[in-house]
Amino acid sequence: MNGLLCYCRPGFEPELAGELTERAAHAGLHGYARTQRNEAYVLFVCEDPAALSARLPWRSLIFARQKLVLLAELRGIDPRDRITPVLAALSELPPEQRVRYGDVWVEHPDSDTAKPLAGLARSFGNALRPALRKAGLLTDKPQPRLPRLHLCFLDGDHVLLAQADPADSAPWPLGIPRLKLLSDAPSRSALKLEEALMTLLTPEERERLLRPGMRAADLGAAPGGWTWVLTREHLHVTSVDNGPLREHVLDTGLVEHLRADGFHWKPEKPLDWMVCDMVEQPRRVAERMGEWIAQGWCKHAIFNLKLPMKKRWDETRLCLDLFQERAGRPLLIRAKQLYHDREEITVFATPA
């Protein structure tokens, strides 16, 4: 079976399936999605997965935590010897797919039914690595520039084999960055902005676009989680909210707290950044964020769009189109449902 294997948040399989189906059609590479609700992954079956993967960069996919090219599906594996069928499947790949891997990750979907497989995945990975090296299929030490082999256990006798391009895939197992909530973080929402900066911006973009001394606005800032993250990057922040901020956030000396409605406030001078995590209708937020760009009030923006319970892929497309239309200028837009998001997506926008 040829196709792509993509991980997602449990319950958002229909949104990821809809996104892959529509974007594949636009690329002229048709296929179909195979998934079930709450499985936390989607298989998109197509004739040329390598070509489709190239047309759908990982950072451009909204509902995919991880994007992999499927190599094989193994069912009915004997629990007494899972290594032999894996090696056999890899040896039977077409010549153009046979490579030496720089690393191997053994995983399971991030679903309630698959999480008990974590122990199996860990122990099997430890047994598989020396067997792969003996067969000449894995380097002695991790080589991050070489393709990465993924094994995704769906059950004890059911595993998917897939391959990742390290330059075009999430650099974390399961596509989930392991972030720790520090004791002085004002709220758990700080993790959302930290993850957004890691996921939506490349390392080069973070270095170029987040420089000490830049000026930013945080709309709907209370209690100060996103403001706190920006101050850790040494940005000067105007925090706009009628609610209070944590005292230690103000004590940084980098924050001005304005008690105002973040949805209507505008800066007196153009800013480098605007961030926004207000609870509001997604279309209204998209329009307001577009106005910020159109008026030149900020250069770069990160904001959240709270999605409805139904037709979430349709609403996502509509809101992003509305934002681009209201901005009225060429933009690089990336959006992603982050691990620390729930019924929402996070959007990054910067001049094209």
C-alpha cells in the first residue's frame, strides 16, 4: 500500500482527512483517506506518496502533527518474532526506496487505545536497532541528515512501517514536543506560545525574527502567559487586558500593562510582533488580525482561532482566507493544531 501516514490529535481525524484529500486534489495527486474516529492517525492512500509528500510540506499541514511516507503495513505478526517480518518487509521494498537509515523511532498513535503499547514500542526499539545495524540498514550512530525509519504499532501484531525526511517532518517522537511548564509560568497557555515558536518558525526564522529589544503587543494578555514567554525572549511587551497580570511578569521591567479591550486597542506606533489568544468567534478574530496587518500595526503575528464543534476544516479554510483577504498584502501563513491546543489552531503570519 502506497501513501502518507500522518499523526493528529484524537478526534480530529476527519479534519486531517479532509485537509489531505483537498490539498492532494489541488496538487493533481488524487487519493483517499483511511481512518477512524479517535485513532489519532490518518492513512492517505495514493499512487505517488513521494510526490505528494513534496507538495505537502510538514510545516504547511494544519492538522498533522507528523508526516511520513508509508512503506508497508504488517498484520498478524507473531509476537515471538516481530523482527524477522520487519527486516523482510524492508528488504522487499523497491530499489528506489531502499536506503540506510540514520535513526529509527518506534511509536504508537497518541490515542487512549494505543497508549498501552508504549512499553512494547520502547522494548521492541531496543531489540530492533542492533538487528537493523547487522543488516546494514541503520547507521552505528544517529545521523540526522539521513532518512529516519518509523514503526507505528497499532496493536501487538499490527505495525506500520514508514519513512521520514528529517528536513520535512516533526523532530519529536509522535510529533509532540516535550515542553515542561516552569514554576514561574503564569498559566499553562504559556506552553502554547512556546510550542508555536518551535513548530511554526524554523530555527533560522526564530533567530532572525525574535531579537532582544523588539516591541510586541499581547492582546487579551491576562494572566500573562504569552507575555511571559515574550519577555523570556527579551522583547518589550504591551499587555492589553482589563484583567490582572501576575506580579512577577510586571517585575521584569519589560512589560506595560494597559487595562483596555484587546479586541479594539491599537498601538500608537508600529510594532514588531502581535500575539493574541482571546476567546472570540474565529471569523471575528481573523478579520481583526487581518486589520492589524493591513494597517501596518505589526510585522509578525501569532494568534489562535477557536474552532466550532462541526465543520472545523471548512471553518479553518474560511478563516485563513478571510485573514489573508483582510491583510491585503502577500504573507507567509502557517497554521497548526498544536499539541497544547485543544479545539483551536494557532496561526503564524509574516511578510512574504
